Amino acid sequence: MKEKFIELLKEVFEMEDQDINLDDTFRDYDTWDSLTHLSLIAMLDDEYDTQIEDEEFQKLNTVNDLFSKVQ
Amino acid sequence: MALLKFKGVGIRGLAAAVPKNVINNYEYTEHFPKEDVKDIVDKVGIFERRFTDTATTSSDLSFAAAEKLLNDLAIDRSEIELLIFVSQTPDYRMPASSVILQDKLGLPNTTIAFDLTLGCSAFIYGLSVIYSFMEKSGIKKALLLNGETRSKVYSPKDRMTAFIFGDAGVAALIERDDKYGESHFSLNSDGSRASLIKIEGGGYRNMSSAETVKEKVVDTYGNIRTDEHGYMNGADVFNFVIREIPKDIKRIIEFSGKTKEQFDYYVFHQANSYINTYLAKKLKLEMDKIPATIHKYGNTSSVSIPLTIVSELKNNIDKPKELLLSGFGVGMSWASSVIKLDNTHISEIVEI
């Protein structure tokens, strides 16, 4: 579950060649921007049938925060 | 659930006008570094847009389209008895632009004329209102004019919206004829999401003042706009589209009694190429049934659906075609419709 989530995140953030760890602050990734956010929204809906409204999303900072939303 | 069914009303002809001035998005770099611009443009899939000059309005674009259409079809203008102008960028706060257009187009004083102020859903809303009037006896022909100058709405210094929007106008001539068969509409609204796409200042809630035209840095990305510029929360708009639009499209297909394979074309509001690809995937639709103009005209709000029909289907409607239309955005307001084009005249696009 966790491994699959990390793999999907690597696609979203275009970080296939890099490590993604649960305690990373995803907002610090070089590729994080409002358009990556759209890719993330699409992935969460496609793979986990999960939607996170922006107000709630603003409180999420780490990869683990994101992961907790799909568990 | 607002589902409407009409019989024997359809679109006789369609025309569109766009500004001559082409904006190459890769070169729209006055306020942002070239690399950032390339990144944004590649991701949103919008390479060109059209911008009017400051003097030209959405009603001018629609007027040019209407003149082209009425002349191409040699329409007797005294037979047009209803004119609806759809826009959120009208000429004046008052009077309504539709009334000015009645005179400019040389339509009789007995013409019913009024404006309809919705955004991306509005062409479909406008069609449904005209179809309702047309089902009554008394009106021979009606004009749906629809124009937007969104280039004047958004701040060029706000990267959330600076690369997306463009200007255009269209005209549709509506008539009664049994050949059009049944058409179906689903119309919806959700005002609890009014803040997702909004111009905060300049209306009568927050009237225009020195404060509302002051530029401000509005977020941690350093985007700059005034309260009289448009604002968009792209993430929540996308959340909204994911939640509501596939559902509404399934609903209108079911209401029309057809199956999704029976449609020749799906014409979606051109928001960005990302959203349309997503919808196609989610609904399992064939991409070659989804015409697109987002790459060359950008997001022209309510005009994007008819503009896409004019631009992309002109040479593909030799036989009657079943179309599914879906528009969604500011409001939030969304609408879907199933209509038939049968011998519909489509004019060459006018540049002004």
C-alpha cells in the first residue's frame, strides 16, 4: 500500500529517479506547484477515490499527511 | 433535478469572430521568467490565444459573428424576434448589451432582448431559454449571441490565470423545424462555491474605489492582482469538475435515452487540456470524438463550446450529427445538453 502510494507520487512529482520518504515535506519538492497539485488531485481521485478540498489540503505538508488521507 | 426536453427546435446556423491579435503564450513573458512560462504553457496545453484591443468589446465580437451569419444565410432580419446576449463582460453595467445589439443589427423594436450573465455554462443555459421561447408559437427566429473578453478580466501578473484566457464571440440562429427531433438539457447551480472563481470588487457589494484597483501580492508564489481582477482557485475548481461533471454527463445521456456510443461528438467547455483529457479518461470516451480548440484559442469561457463547434466541426457535419455539450465553471454553474445538428450552416471564422 505504502510502496504503491510512493510510486504514484513519484509519477505525480516527476521524481522517478529520486527517493520519496514519508517524512518529506512535499511542498519543498522542486516540482511542486499549482499544476502538480492538479496531477495530485487526479491521482487521488483515480487511484483512491479520494478528494481533498483546498482548505483541508493547505494543512497537509508531509508525504505522510497525504498518505494518511488514502488509508 | 432540472432536466428539460424540447421538440422541433434547433440551430440553423453558427458563426464565430475572434480578434486578429494572436498572443503566443511562450512569448508572454513580460512578468515571468521564460523557463517558468514554458513550463506552465506546456502543462496547460494553451499555446495561442486572441486578445482584443481596449476599445473592442465582447458585443463587438458577437456583432461581427452575427453579421456574418445573417448575411451568409440571407436572413430577413424582420423575422428575428428574440435576441439573448450571453456574457460576463458586457459593454456597460447598464443598459443591457442585448438591447444595443438589437439596434446595431437592425432588428425590429418588437424583438425580445435581454442579457444572461453566466460563465462557462452559459451557452447551454442560453440555448435552453431560447428553445423554451421557441416552443411557443409567435417567434419565427431567434439569435443567441455570446461573447467574452476574458483578457480584460485577469491579471497578467497572476500566474494562476495569466496564461489561460482568451477573447471570442459567436452567433447562433435558432429556428423551429421537426427535423431537429428531441433535445435534452440538464441545468445546475451551486452558490456555496461562489468564491472559487470570482471578481471581488467593482460590483455593488464592494464598489469600485481606489482600494479595489490597488495591486496586491496575494499568495506565497508572489502573484499580483487587484480586487477588480478575476480570481480562481484552480485546485478546488478541478475537485468540483471531478465530483460533478462526469455525473451530470451520465445523467443527460440517460435522460436522452441514448447510449454514449451514439454520439458523434462530445464538445466540452475548453478549460484547459488537462481537464478535458481527464474527463475523456474518466468517462471512457474516444479522444477523436472530443474536438478541441484550447491550444489555439485558450479558455474563452461560455464561448468555448460554440467556438469549438465552428472551428472544428465545420467540415464534419455533412450528415446529421448527435452532439453532447457540457459546460462548467464560475458560479459554480454547470449544464449539459444533447442536441442534433442537421444541415446546420457554419460560417468561416471572422477576424476583427
